[in-house]
Amino acid sequence: DASIAEDAGTEDAGSDGGCGCSEEMPFCDPSGGRCVQCLDNYHCDDVDPCTVDRCSLGTCTHTPEPQCVAELGLGSAHSCARRVSGEVVCWGSDNFGQLGIGTVSTEPTLPTRVSTISDAVEIALGSDFTCARREAMATSCWGRGGDGQLGNGMVVDSSTPRVSMVPSDATAIAAGFAHACALRAGGAVVCWGRNTWGELGSGSTVSGSPVPVVVSGLTDATSIAAGGAVSCAIRRGGTAACWGANSSGQLGDGTTGTTRRVPAMVAGLTDAQVVEVSGQHSCAIRAGGAVVCWGANDSGQLGDGTTVNSPVPLAVSGLVDATALALSVTHSCALRATGAVVCWGDNASGQLGDGSLLPSRTPVEVSATDLLEVRSGANGHSCARGGNGTVLCWGYNSVGQVGDGTRANHAIPVEVGL
């Protein structure tokens, strides 16, 4: 939290004090003999790193800090952060203009503001492109566009944001390797971009679409995810459906190698709260916090202690309190209710964040605490947003995607200069 707290020893000073104060107004103001919310800034700490908390005349105020990071997004080799103000900053590879800064470069890049974006409410990163859902009920995308993944009706790259043809009632967006999807207010889903493996979910066999098309038969989605050539949605009631490529069983419907061009139900999953997709494997958080994964497992990315692929969900060993997931092609991470992050799978570039280069078939703790969000890029880097407002990244860093201005891999989290 951005507040400047008073000495914690004053927490109980003046509490009740004979005023008969309530739970909502717990403190007795010694100067006025009245019940108030607070006596100093300490009592107003709302644990939100993006607010400045103050006690004024006995009332708490929580003022948003515009430059604070509210959300992270990771692509194959680039990363972005959305500020509370609505601005977006990006760093890493820019070979297709995915940083949105009006140039194309392959040099390591420190965080740089995306031009013309000042009202973003959500970001989603594909392999080499970026999208932002905006306050004005519009979605803009930039970067690689050769498969129509920018959703603007064209198949050309753009180094600056261009407004996409996403419906104005979109409530969430997600991006895969070369396609993206949006959840509409009523529960329908639309997707655009590459469709080689049916990842648009429309039932069509055409290779792609530069404009959004409706996912077949899906009218009750509550959340969406995309990765590689796969898309998934959680439906009302907690079931999940996936569509697209299925070479390793990553659709979770009990089959392997059967491409699905329309949504197929994930086997045995009836209480999904969160779903994430890497393209080769997928994971979900179940009610209560347990995690299940399915698909490719050659690097132990399913977290069940083996390296055997599975076309149906398997429980991740020992993980029962997850609140968020982040998947790369060969490793997985989860945010726990405690604020810790655990990762499992391949670790050749330090992507497990535990200070070693040793792989793990079960979760190991990242060397950082007090975290609020975790994201992973397809090629093996991860970033987390800390409870103190910082952003930390680790893992593969060939083109500066970790954000510290170098090309060196990092086996423990390093702070991004935002």
C-alpha cells in the first residue's frame, strides 16, 4: 500500500474509550469524544498497493495512484503492464511492433509507454501482438497481423494501436499464439486470427479470419482463456469447454490428436473457477483452490510428479489453495492464497524462479513473497505484481523480456524499472 502509516503502536489508542463505538466506527476520538473510522493513516491501510490511504478528520480515504501497475500481460518474448491510469507500458521483443511504440526493433527495451493508449481496462498478449480493451467500449491491437490477429479486417502488421472490430459489449479478452478471443456481456464468445487448428471455434475450416467470428454453440461463458492454437471457456455452473489443436490432449476431452473446431467439454471438470491455456497443456483451479492440469507433460508441466501426457485433468501435487494460474509451454505457475507463487516443469532458463536450474515435476516456491498476480510467457519467462506495487520478472531473457535492460536469464525474480 502506498500509505505512510503512523507508528503501529497507536493502533489501539483511543479505541472505544467509553464512546460505545461500533464496528464501522471503532475508535473514540479523544479530542472530540466521538466515534470515528480512524485516528491515523495506519488504520486506513486497505492492502491495495495502488491506493494512497489517508485518515482525514476521522474518515479514511483511498486515492488511486495513477502510475501504479494494475495488471500484467506476457507474450512469447515481450511483456506489458497496465497502469491504474489506463496507460500501457511494454518491453522486450519488438520485431513486429508488438510494443506499440511506433517503431520496430529487436534490441532489449526497457519499459516504454504504448502510444495513444490512455484508457485501457484490460490487456492480453499473444505471441507477437498485444491487445487492450478500453473504457470507450473499444478494443485496440498492435504488432504482428499477418494472420488477422489484430482483428481490424486487415492482415498487416502495425507498430501502433489500431481499433479492432471487437463487439462493444466485450467484457474480457484473451490472446493465443496468433489468434484472440473476446467474451461478450451475454456469455457469447467471438474469436479472430489464425484458424489452422480450429482455434476460432466457429466450425469453419478456413485458415483464419481478420474479423471476429462467433464461437459455435457457446452462449453461457463466464470467462475465457487462449494459448497456442487453443481456446477455452468456463461456462455457467463450472463446466469448461475447449477447442482447437489437440496433439497432446490439451483440450482435456479424453482424446489425443483430434482437432476440435467447435467447443468440446473438458472431462470430469464441473467446478472450474479459473482456466488457463499454454497451447500444449491447460490447467484449471477448482472450487476450494485445488488445481488440475491436462495435455503435454514432457517437462513435468502437469505437476503430478510424472512426465506422462494426459488427455484428462490430473491433480497438481500438493496445491490446494491456488487463486490464479500462469502457463508457459513447458512450465506452469500458480499464485497461492498466501501471496506466494509456486512453479513446476522445465527450468533450463530459471523459469521456476527458485534460484536453481533444476526442473521439477511438482510445485516449488518462487523466491518472492507478498504477490498479487502472476503471468507467464510462452517461451519461458514469468512476471509477478507485488503487494508493495513492484513488478518482478524471471526466466528466459533473450531479448529483454524480463525488463531489466539485459539479455541475461534470471533464476530468481528481478525488479522491473517501472
